[in-house]
Amino acid sequence: MLRNLGYIAIVALIALLCSQPTLAQTGLGANQTLTASAVVYLPLSITSPVNFTFGNIMLGGNPVVNPQTGVATSVISQSSVGGLKVAGSSGSQVLFTWATQIDLANGTNHMKYTPDVYGGATQGASVKLTSAVTAVTLTGGNCQVWVGGKLFATDGTSVVPTSQASGTYSGSLLLSVDYYQ
């Protein structure tokens, strides 16, 4: 029995030693400083809008006004390139969006217009834009956009038919601009 008591004492001593609370380690933590930042853009503004016109066209022709050069084909007179100026944060990029086909109407008579849009710092050095695809840099916080295009029959042929009703045809081209992210 003394022997059992010795074993019990040894087991109790081991249990007592093993049940000591563990001490938390101090001074081994870590800190990290993070930087918060933001990029602030100036609001975009559009100024100096100039309406685009094919002018007086020839029936049976394929009216085109090149916005980069201002050259018109199948146009008798008075065509003019349209455009506008955009201002915003210098060095940032913007995207323009527009419908790829516009309906021009004269009462119940219609023709179709496909806009050609160019953008850049100067007209001759501008680049052809593709709606919502080609970004333009606001050099010095500005860029210009020139608008021209092609006029064609409602059936999709590139020639304005000789049977097209005479008169003034008009429609609206909505040109939207947003910062490119």
C-alpha cells in the first residue's frame, strides 16, 4: 500500500507540474502602417459644340464628310464638320460613346447617318475613335472632337436613291464622355 501511495504521489506531482498555467508571450507582436490615398478628378465639361451638316447633297450620290480633313464627297455645298471641346483633369483619359447609326427624318421620310468621330489636340493629327473603345488623353486637361460621317438610304445601300424625297432631314447624335478607368 505504501508502494501504491508512492505511485499516486508521483502521478499527482506530475499532474501538478503539467497543470501550471502557460505564460503569454509579450513583446513579440507586430504593427504595420498602411497608407490611404485617393485620386481626385475635375468634373468633365463640354464646351463649344458645333453642329454637323452634310449640307446640300446630290441624289444618287454617296455623301461623306471626313471629320479629320473636312473634305466632303457627293456634297454640293455648305457641309461642315461638327465638334466640341472637352476639359477635365490633365493627363487623364476619357472615352466617348455614341450610337453607331442615327435616323435622320423629314416627316415620314428617313435616311440613315453613320457618324465618324475623331479626337485629339488638333484636327489633322486626330485619331479615329470607336464608340466606348478608344481612349483619348486630355493633354493639358483638354481635347477636341470632330464629327463627320456617311449618309445613306434606309435600306442600307450607300447611295442616296434618286427617289429620295426632297427636304431637310435631321436627327440627334448624343455624344457622351466619361473618364476611362
